[in-house]
Amino acid sequence: MLRQYVVALGVCIAGVAHAQETIKIGVIGPFTGQSSSDMGESIRGGARVFADEVNRFGGVLGRKIELIEKDDQAKANIGADLTKELIEKDKVSAVVGFANIAVANAAVPLLQKARIPLIVSAAAGGEITRQANLPPNTPNFIFRVAGRDSLQTKAMFKDLVDRRRITEIAILHDVTPYGEGGKANAMADLTARGIKPVAIESFKIGDQDMTAQLARARAAGAKAIALYGLAAEDAMVAKSLVKLNWKVPLVGTWTMSQRSFTDLAGPAAEGARAAVTFIEDERGGVTYAFGQTYRKVNMVTSIPSGVAASQTYDALRLLFLAMYQCNCSDSERIRSALENLQYSARSTVVTRYDQPFTPGDHEAISANMVVMGEIHNGRFFYAYKEDESASLITRTKE
């Protein structure tokens, strides 16, 4: 009888322990790091909004979500080391995040080898989900919920060339893999249009004055600037335009929608445009509600990067559906479920996702989900009324 009691007690205790066991998800980004902390803070903040909501309603599969947060400092070697920790020490079921493409590139082979799904939620560069070196018929564990650079470039030149009829364009870019990739995308898009840029100029991370590059672009006859850089250096470009007293359209990628761009550029940011997937709409709706919840959960007055925050939240919502579908926290089965989601994501921010991924396509964002925003008085609005009106309509993947 005593032995039976002990066995029964052991089963009971094991059952309680199992019920209390959390599902661990890695969240990694540059919470600190030159020119990148807006993105990292917002990756973490968006993930916390998700965890707060889900855990208040009991988590998933009766288990709470535990976020394992890692600061990669925008450095590839640190990102790789922290990814190893997530795999070997923390035993995560999945990972979301990464803001810098060089850091993501260093981590991808590690997660692929460990067969742990990664949803990149901010780094937009390159074709990271395609994994060119992946052997045929090998399951792909890398996904992305971010408007990749090629889509942002399409939106930028649709704005400049198609809508504003400007063809004398100068390309400015930083010398990181992100900036170099942006230049390549710009050249491809302009070449397809039969347009040659009047100037191509570069700058380094940390540069404070771009007047020399801009002066050469002006001398070459540029009537607009297409910019590929991080927020801090983007701001220096905007301020350098003011120094030169040169008023031309300045368009860039989503990094120009970040708080640090408007804070650093000040009045020089006025009228600058950026290609984004998220604009907080004060009329109400899901983007407004997300912004309100983000500020409450993270105890802040603003979102450093609404794009990074909303995309991370959406990435986690898709993971939630995958776990619910496979009724598991097993990494391999989560990956399979992501490729074949049977449920539509209705509690997301950027859009509603119907089959965002397939075995051959691990990119959730399509061109129709990327719009142009414009800065007025330090705030970010839709650049075009038609895009603002269309935001009330669900944009499904093309």
C-alpha cells in the first residue's frame, strides 16, 4: 500500500511539474548597439506584448510562454554565440528576431543545423530564407515576417518614378552588407526601368557629415535621394541636406521610420519618406490598439520602431498557431506546421495571414503590404491617402 501511495504521489508531482513547464522561445536582437537599438528594443517589446496577452489567457497547450531574451549588440560574433546558448543551454523550441542581416546570417546555419525554426522579424536584407547552400529535399527551418529590401525598393521607386515622375536619382548607402544589398536592389530596379542613377555615394557607420557625398550628387544633377542606411546615419544625411540648403525628396527604407531618425534629424526629417509595413493609425483599429498596448506593457511613451515591434508580434502569433495546430512544442513539427498552416491569423497587426508560408516560400510579406510613410512634425503618417484608405482593407499575400 505504501509503495502504491509513493508511486501515485510521484505521478501526481510529475503531472504538476509538466503542467507548469514553460514553452521557451528565443527573442534575439540588438537591445544595445550602435545605430540599431531602436530595432532591438522594439523586437523585445513586441515579443513582450505577445507573451503578456497569451499568458494572461493560459498560454498555449496549457503551458505559459517563456521568452528567453538575448542582446546581440548588432555584432555577428555575439549573435552567433548567443544563438548557440539558445540552442544548447536554453533548449528553445523556436526563435524570433534579428535586426541586422550580418548577424542573422551568422546565426542561420546554427539554427538550421539544430533544426530549430527561426522567424526573422526585422532583418530585411538578402534572400536569407532561401539558404542557397541547403542540400535538396532538406527541410528549411528559416522563415521571415518582414518586408524584405527588394520589396521596399519597389515601393521607393514607385513613389519617386511612378508617382512623382522623378528619374534623376542619386543612391546613397552605407558600406555594411545591408547598405550594399540596398544599392544592388536599387540598381536592379532602376535598370529594369531603363534608368541610370546620376550618382552612387557611400558612407560608414558613425559618419556625422555627408555633405561631400551630397554635393557630388547635386553636381551630377540629382533631383531625389534614395537612401539605404541605419537610422542614425540616415539622420546625418537629412541634416547634411539642410547644411547644403538643398531641398530634394529623400526616400529610404523602414529604418527612417524609427524614433532615433526623427530625434536625431529634428526639423531636417520633415517630409522624408520611408517604405514600411506598419503605420500607427490614430483613427483606431488594430495598429492603434497595438500601439496602446505596446506602451502599456513596456511602460514607455513611444515605440522605437513600430515596424520591428509589429512584425515580431506577428511572427510569434504565427508560431502560436503552428504550436496549436501540431499540438506540440516540438521544433520539427512546428516547422512543418508553419509551412502548412490551416488556420488564418486574425489577431495580427501588419495584416491577416492566410497560408503565409509554403514549403517553397518562407517569406510572409508581399509587395502589396509595403507602403510609403512620410514624416510631419516628428510623426509618421501615410504618404498617400489611397494607401491610408486601403489600410482598412485586409491585404492578403500576393
